[in-house]
Amino acid sequence: MPKAVIFDVDGTLVDTNDFHAKSWCRALSDFGVDVSIEDIRSQMGKGGDQLLPVILSPDLLKEKAEDIEKHRSELFKREYLPRVCGFPGVRSLFERIRSAGQTIILASSGRAAEVERYQEIAGIGDLVDAVTTKDDAEHSKPCPDIFEAALDKIAPIAATEAVVVGDSPFDAEAARKAGLRAVGLLCGGFPEHVLRDAGCIEIYHDAEDLLSNYERSALAPDISGPGHVRA
């Protein structure tokens, strides 16, 4: 049994990916940059430091990236954060993990204040042992910094003794670079094959589905085989 479970937050525990994509599109448009919602949506899971270089020209990135990211953050907090809901089964899953004696840590590319608010929305604040956010890492996912910071907080638990749960291919890529296994959830909107290709060892619909299959999942002991997919 893993000693620790490291959870991504956006798109994994709370339903934010579409809201983040919309806020990025609107913020970029306000700076004269037209980009499709589909292109932005495919980048969810990254922080602004990794997302904007994909979208902006080098000159605009250098001149306006900080202003765009600040504007996007303010827009999201004002117009979208009040509409965020938690996914079904999140608190029950966390209670199951804690009952097994496992440590729970959140590892998000988001800002600390947002992650604190998400814990309130999901009703899990009293079940979380530690949190790492954008403030703890030089680079966001798919760089491994945030997961490496999480491992530092739960030391002496090693990477081989922990499992990541996330919704994006960037979670899986970052986990792999940090020496961690990753379980994927489909609730963030990424297709199963994209999560598989990124390295997820198992796929579930959402936290509720993972809870229903906890004893057969990578979170439980004595797991072998190719992993699980719910149709």
C-alpha cells in the first residue's frame, strides 16, 4: 500500500478546467490575442509559465506575459471562482484514504489562495496533511517541481511509496519525472488515451469511481496488471 497519495486539484477534485480555459481566452482576447477555447483547453493542467509560451510570440511573451497572467487571475476570481463545485465523492475518498493510514497531500499549479478556497469547496480541509502550490515551485507542470516539493514535505516517504492522482497528461508527465506513478481521472476532460499515453497506470471516471474501486486500485496493496478503466 502506498504511504501517501498526492492529489492534483483543478479538474481532479474541483470542476474548474472549463472555467480556467474561458478565463484564459477572455484575458488573451483583451490583449488582442485570438485563440480558440479548444487550444486553451488542451493546455489545462499547466500554469501560466508553461501555457503562455505555447500561445504567445516570443516578443509578446516577454512584454505582456505577466500582465496577461495577472489579468486572467483577477478575471477568474471575480467571474468564475464563485461558480466552482467539487466533484462527487471527493471527501468520501479522502476519508477512505485516511482510514487506511495514508498521508494526503495536494500538489497544484494554482496559487495558494485558490487552493485554500478549493479545499473549502470540496470540504476536505481537515483531511489534508500538506499542500504545495505555485508558490513552492519555480516551474509548473509538466515540470516535476511541484511534486518534488510535495515529496520534500512528506519526507521520509519516498517517491516509490507514493501515488499521484490527477486529471491531465501534464500531471502524469510531471509525476513520471519525479519518479512517481500516476492514476488518471477523466473528470478533467482529457480522453483516456491521452492520459494513458502520458503514463497513467490506471484510469477512473472521477473520485467517486476511484473510491468504488479503491481495493483494486493502485492506492491499495497487492496491485498488479495493466490497470483499470471504467467504460
